[in-house]
Amino acid sequence: MPTTPADLGDEQYVLLTTYRRSGIGVPTPVWAARNGDALVVTTSDRSGKVKRLRQSRKVTLQACGPTGRPRRGSVPVGGRAEILIGRAANAAAAPLREKYGIQYRLGRGVERLFGERGHVVLLRITAS
């Protein structure tokens, strides 16, 4: 049973919940990978996740399927997210590139062409 964010590093999908100012959680299924004692997730600097994290670094993580439905028997794990940009983000993303391979590269390419605008950032999530 996971007790830290890094313990979820082997999961294919993780449900990342960030919090609005009102305290209401906003869950999003994401790809994630272990990077040392942290879990890393990539996103756009214009995403809702990043906007909410600028207000509160508190997150909750849980193993899930591709649609965001929590896996049976999985338990939520609390954490704190740090937003990495530039070279720090690129260097810390290596575990994601390794874990997801061509899927990761294709996904990032599609986002650049058709999807999210802005710069790619990395969320580094550690135990709270």
C-alpha cells in the first residue's frame, strides 16, 4: 500500500487532485514516474493544475485507470507539489520519457501542435 507519492511511480495512471481556493478538489488522471523520492508529472504552465498549485501546493494522488476512475482498493496519498520550469523541468522529466517512451514523445508533440499553449513545466511531488 503506497504511503508516499513516489510509491505510486510504477502505476500507469495516477489521479492527481489539486485544490481550488474554496478547498474543492479537482481530480485529473496523469502519467507519472518516480524520480528519486518524488513523483513527477508534466503539464503546461497554463493548465488549471498549475493555476491551482500557485494558490496551494497541496495535492492528493491515487492509482487510477486512464479515465480517472480510482482503482479498486487504492488509497489516496497526500503530497506537496513544486513547479519546475526550464532546464530543471527538462532534466527531471527523464523518468517520464523512459517510462512511457514513444507514447510520451508523441503525446508531447500532439499537445504542441493542437493542444495546450504555453511552456511545458514539470510538477515534482513529494510527501507532505
